[in-house]
Amino acid sequence: MTRYLIHWFPFCSGGLCDRILGLASSICIANILNMKILIKWDHCDLSSGFKINNDYNWYNNQVSHRFIHLTNIDSITYFKNTDIIKEWGLDNIMLWSNLNLYNYLLQNPHFLLDNQTNYVENFKDSINLILGNIFIINKSVVDNIKVYDIGIHIRTGDKQIYNKDNEEFYRDYITNIIKNIKQIENTDKSIFISSDCLLTYRIAKEYFENAVYNEGCIIHTSEEDKINEEGLNKVLLDLLTLCNCKEKLYIGWNSNFSRISSLYNLDRKFICYEYENIPNIIKECAKETLFSYFSKGKYT
């Protein structure tokens, strides 16, 4: 008998890659429990950028289910301690979370899993399934993906929001990151820049003449009222371009956009910069330490 784990998106919460992280976690959990993944996407219409493959769309495969409602804190405790095989029984289960609950299941004493060393690879496979099969991404986006040697993602996020009247603050933040990268990458190799701040592109061009970025308006998909087709297509194109950079990615510690694009292809070097402070540490990071997700913005 086929059993289903239904990942529900009931409201707009977090950006696109926050959602991808939660979905990838559910796919990993479903694989462990021999369940099939379905997606119930009820809010934040992103159909101008991609559709859900019918094979994974709950609305095309409606099954009865038991909904497990957990807060973020409760879900951590639940997946670390509950004997899920016994508690779920033969039911189809629906849950919602943007957290990496798979990480906590691996810590659960009721599971003697022998694949913990394959944690990152399992997550990589889930990301590839999402971006390559579950999400049917618009041809206009896919056709414009180009391949570069080096990718740089700089998220200003809350820094720009909380300091919107103090451009000098996040100008210094961006400049310090770019200057640190320039000390490492004094190169003629092709460089792709992705950011949620237009100022990043201007500063990057001051240090890297060969830096390239995708044109288009900048949006954050957690701000539903600001989503438009041009902005959403840029988000998707930026993500997929970072995914396909060949040699190296420079990424922020607490950005799921960075995390997802890194996890897509592990055969590269990853250089991480600090996010919370103006960076004075920038270092290569082993793939095994990149993706253990404790809570939003925190690595363990």
C-alpha cells in the first residue's frame, strides 16, 4: 500500500529557498519511511515562474490524511524524540515546516539509521529532484541559464530593511565582502553575482570588471504583495545560475538561497563569509558542515 507524506504550504512564510529547504527535508523523511511525497501549495502564487509537476501535486492526487500541526520549536522536539514509525502507523501524514526536520530525525534514538554519513548527499538528491522534476520551471528562465566559473551570493536582507535610511551601513557591509573576495580571486575567470540589493552589483563591478549579473527587478518572495513575473523569473534564474557555477561559490552563512544553490552541486569549493557582522572572516567550508540546520539562520 502506498503511503503519502504531504508537504503543505498553507500561507506565505519565508522566501522561495526557505520553502525549498523544508520541502527537501520532507522528501528525505519520506524516503526513510518509504512514503511518497505530495505537495499542497495553497498560498503565494508563484505560477508565473513554475508549476508543480502533476505527479507530485496533491490536487491531482487527493488522498485522505492526518495533519500534524507543530510550531517550529515543537517540531524540533517531535522529530528528535517521537517514535514516528509507531505514532504515524499506516496513515498518510500532512505537515508544514521550513525547517530541516530531517536533521532532527537523524538524532532520534528510535531510529538507528546507517546513512547519516550520506546526509548531505541525500539532501543534494532532494534539491535536484525539486529543481529538476517537481518544479516545472518556465522555459524562458531555463533557456537563459549561463555557466560561469565562480558564483558570489550576497544577501543584505534584514540589514537593508533595518538600515534603509543608512545606505552607508550596508554599503560598508557589501564592500567588505567584495574586498575580501577580491584578495582571493584576483582572476580573469568568469564571475556571476547574485544579490537582493542593487548596490551589490555596482560595488562588485568596481572590483571585478568581468562580473556579470542578471538584469531585472529585485524581489523577495516572502513579500507576497511585491511578487511579479519579472522579479520571480530573476529569482529563479539567479538561483539556477548559482547552481550551475562550475568551480567555486562564495556564500553567506545564514542564507537559504546560498545553501540551496550550494547543495545542488557538491563538486565545488565553498567559501563562506559571516553575515551577522561586517565580515572579517572568510574561509573555505567543508560540504559536511554547510547544511545542518538548527533554526532559521543558524548552523550546528
